[in-house]
Amino acid sequence: RRGAGPGPSAFSRRTLRWRLVGEGYSSQLSVDEQRAVLRSAFRMWSEVTPLQFQEELGARAAPVDVRLAFGRGRHLGCPRAFDGSGQEFAHAWRLGDVHFDDDEHFTSPSSDRGLNLLRVAVHEIGHVLGLPHIHRPGSIMRPNSVPRDPGFELDPADRKAIQKLYGSCTGPFDAVFDWIRTERSPFGERLVRFNTYFFRGGWYWLYENQKNRTRYGDPIPVVTGWRGLPARDLDAFVHVWSWGRDERYFFKGDRYWRYDSDGDRTYAEDERGRAYPRPISERFPGIPSPLDAAFYDRRSQWIYFFKGALVFAFDVQENRAVSPYPQRLAVAFPAVAPPSHPAGHLDAAYHSYAHGAVFLLKGSRYWRVVGDADRRRDPALPVNGLFPAEPVSERWFDICDVHPSALN
Amino acid sequence: EKLFHRRDRSDLEVAALPRAPPVADLPSAQEFLSKYGWTRRSPWPAAPPPAAAGPAFAEAVRGFQRVNGLPATGRLDEATVAAMNGPRCGVPDGPAGGPAPAGARPRAFPRR
């Protein structure tokens, strides 16, 4: 893609291949360690952009987008010679290659000596992706002073800079929820904490609401963090949390699993000794499957299930579907400002303790559900109305896929 | 025998490597500023530095000092020279710099 200046400013494809060329291995670290550091460097950019990076391990003639190599002095046919130990430690070409000066003392990220290869690689890959030097304290694109901080990350300003070139990450998501944990303080007080999770495909992210980003190093495969659940493509999550009840359900297809929060895995059996997963129709009679989304409304003690253009309601106290449901989504959750409305086929329904609101998500947009506080301010708002759509990427930031080969 | 200060003699290994010529005087500073885009002539590939120091050179030094958090005196003081000699990326920066040049791929790698 072309920018204002001469030449293209950014890659147009979303999956880019890279290779550490065999003629350009460093003499200071093992090849495996070099490749591992470079994989981490590419992954750090992947975690904040809609770009994925795949290491090309096939034939040497296979086309790659980025080649990386170590060299000394006049190296590898490069028009720009390195200067020996000190000063210039690497250089890169926009949309091109990266060379590291092997006369520098590059070390692995865990070392407290030498130049942190990971940090240098992240910087040079930033150039390859189209970023110039940025003279701002804390920026990874500062041209000099490579601190030996092994825990560096891309700060919000660096993220914004690369997203100007490649856009932001957004939905859809399979499920979004706040996971409640109750703990006891050292003084015996009951504390309620929660973590926010986003699920898509075969992996998930923990979202740090106070920092407006995902946990560093996410996403993680579902099978790693959620034992007993299907490996991918969940349909919905519901947490029935009320006086005397704490039940967490995951849904996929025509089945559901109940999750044991204390044991951190799905229950093997229900209270009658029957193995999970169980049919949805057994536990929630009158509710169809597969589902698009669901959430538990603590005020009414109903679970709202969404399928297609319809909404079903299930009374957990009465343990039966609520009439006059099902209703059309446009009726049960009317638009506050038509025509902005998802109409149906939601991706996820998110009951957020972080925001004190319920959100319906579809694609790259979300609609906030009118709550009690909204209606106190404006009684004309419809019950369960949907405010106009907003972009997911402007409320939840940098929830980005990485290439499957980059998953730990 | 060579003197070393680390048990594993790793400081000797570094000392044995060819060292980058330091920025130590006016000509080397001029070359540095030209190489990294602080003067108008494109440093990529490195262009010869300006023939003599003057207002343009002082302005280039001031620009370099500003982005490095140094007093923008326009003079080559000790702190400025130290900043020039620090480890850095080879991509130009400064007013005449900008994004890394595109597409300047090296020729095919020679066979070892």
C-alpha cells in the first residue's frame, strides 16, 4: 500500500513470511536461540496489529517477505557496511531485510549484559513494517540507547504508530465474559474480583481493563487455560450468579459444559452422575441449539439466549422458558436510534462488571444495552434498548490474532 | 598476557572485535550527522560530509541534541559526543531522514 511519500509505505498482505538466512547466523548465540528471539520479536508486533508472521522453514528459494541476517563489516552484499563493535548495531530496509552487526555483543533477553537482541529485533522489524525513528522517551523506535530491560513491551504510542499503517484489531469474538472469583483477604473479608476474557477460534485473551490492553503474551490456546472445554469455536458463556447460586456454563453446538471455578476445569459429571457435556435441551428445556450468544440478567434472573433473529428467555428460578418468548431481537432489544441495530446472528453477549453494562457484539461492532442507570437519566429510553453501534476496537484495544506457529 | 576482568574472560572477547571508529572531532561528527540524516544531503548510502562547519552544522547538532535530551547549544560538547558514540540503529533519523529506505535489497548473497 502506498503512502504520501515515494514508494509503498506498508505491506498490503496480512500474513508475512520471514527467514533467518543460513549465511547470516550469529556467532554468539545458538541458531535455535536466534530464531526463538526473532519469533518473539515478530510476535510482539503481531499482538498489536492485524498482521501475522510465519517463519519460512522450507526451501531456500521459497519467497519470503523479510530476511534477517547477522554480518560483520562488508556483509552479505549489503551496500551499507557495519562499523565494528560500538555505534551502529543493526539496520533495516522498509518492507525489506534486517541486518544485525555481529561485532556487537548480542545477548538473549534474559541476560543482563550486552545488547538485548529481542529489543533490537523489535526495533528493526518496526522499520521493516514502515515506522521511522521516533524520538520519544520509552518508544521502541528510539534510534539509540538500548536499555537492558528484559521486560520491555510496546507502549500505547508505539501501538498507535503501527496501527496508523495497518489498522487496529477488532472482532468478531465467540464469547466475551467477566470471570468472577471470590477470595478471602488475610483479615477474612470476602473479596470479589474478576478477569475479562475474550474468546475467538482456538484461543483466548485476558483483557486488563485498567490498562486498556490484553495481558502481555496473549493469546493462549483454549486447551491450555480451560481444561475440559472444546478446543475451539465456543458459542456462548453464561454465569448464573445470584444468592445461593454460582453456576458457570459454556455452550457449543447442542451441548453445554459446567465449569468448576475452584478446580479450574469442567465438571466431569453433573449432580446425577451423568458425564459432561450434556444436551442443552436437557438442562434448558425450550432453548434451541446451536446458539449465537447468551447472558444472565441478575435483575430478572433470566438467561437470554440468542439464536438468529430471535431471543429466548429462560427463568433459572422456575427452570423453564419464559413466555411470550421467543421474540424477535428487534422487539426484545429495540434500537434506541434506528436503524442502528444488529438485527440478529450475534457473535457474543457480554455482561460486563468492568463497565456495569451489557454489550451485544456482532462483527467489528457492539451495541450497549440500556440499563437502569440510563433509564433513570432518561425515562424515555426503552427497556433493554440498544444504543447505536460503536466499533469494538475503540473500547477494547489490541485483541489481535497471532500466527498459529507463534503460539506457545 | 592480556589483562581481563571477568572470570569467563568475556571482556577479552569484546576487546578483540574490530571497534567502530569513534566520533572524536569535528570531521567525524560531521560525517555522523550526515550519515544519520541530520544534514540535508541524503546519507543513504553515506554521502560526504559538508566541507566545513557552519550554521548548518550547528543547526544539525542542535537537532540531534534536542531529540537526545541534551541542551541544544549547537556545540560539540562532551555529552553530545558521548551520545553520538552510543549504540544506535543504522537507519537515518533527523530532519533529512525519515522512514527507512524501501526496497534497497542487497545483491544476492555470495556463496560461502
